[in-house]
Amino acid sequence: MIIYVTLIVVGTIIALLIYASRYKKVPPNKAMVVYGRRTADGLGYMVITGGGTFVVPIIEKYEFMDMGPYSIDLELNNLPTKIMGTKVRVKGSSTIVISHDKKKLYAAAEHFLKKTPQEITEIASKVIEGQIYYACKTMSYEEIDHDPAVVANQVFESSNQIFIDMGLEIRSLQIIDVKKKG
């Protein structure tokens, strides 16, 4: 009888230890992507922010994704303006994050799960730089220099539209300096 009770107690302790080792907690600045088993929505993965979940041994794996914020320093030289031949240099900065919106968060998991913060920053900066290029191309140097916030707002809005599909959001964007070239 004592052997059976001991086996039950030891078995229960082992089961609890296994469960405890497979229960993964998610810090507030990260998202955990659990994959390997078909989910109710048919995706084959789920994204968890905050709290935690049990990761089924052998069947499921998990990865953490840093939610940011990511700082981006921008410096673009020789940008064309509306007036032919006039070029500008633009310095700015931006802060982006991975969105907490569920749909966007799943998109971010598909795009950025195994990417480093540097890779995420590089991808985002290319989008923002492209939008600055197009914004400057529609304005004269005087318009850009007089009110750089107009450029920043235009770039903020257009970049956020592109970032929706990537699961990113711009939290801030500033044009710090504009100089006429040549």
C-alpha cells in the first residue's frame, strides 16, 4: 500500500514538474508565437501577449518576438524636390513598434518572427525613407523648410498605411533638419 501511495505521489510530482517546465510566461514587451499544431482558425500558430500558456511537448514549439520600440535615425541626401534641379538633405528620426492589434500582430509574426531588432529597423527605415523621398518630390525646398511637420505628417500617414500589412505602427516621426544641396 505504501508503495502505491509513494508511486502516486512521485508520479504527481513528476507530472507537475513537466507541466511547470512547459508552461511559458510572456513578458509585457514581447509576444510569444506558439506553432506546430493546427489552431481553430486554421493558421497553425497562435500569438500570445501577456500571461502565458502551456506548450505541448514534442508537438509545439515557441519563439519570442520583441515588440519594440525600435528607434530609427534617418538621413537622406540628394532628394529631388518639385523644382527641377533642387535637391535637399533631410535628417529625421522615428520610433516604431510591433502592433498590439490582434490582426496586425499575426501579420508581424509572419513577417518578423525570426528577425533581429536590427533587421526589423532596417526594413521599416526603407519604407519610411521611400515615403520621405516621395513627399519631398511633391514640394519645393522652401515648402519643406518652412514647415517640415507637413512632410512628417504626410510620411507618418503613408508609412502607417504600408505598415498595416506588416504588423508595425509608427509611434513618432520627426523631421529634424532640412538643408538645400548645391
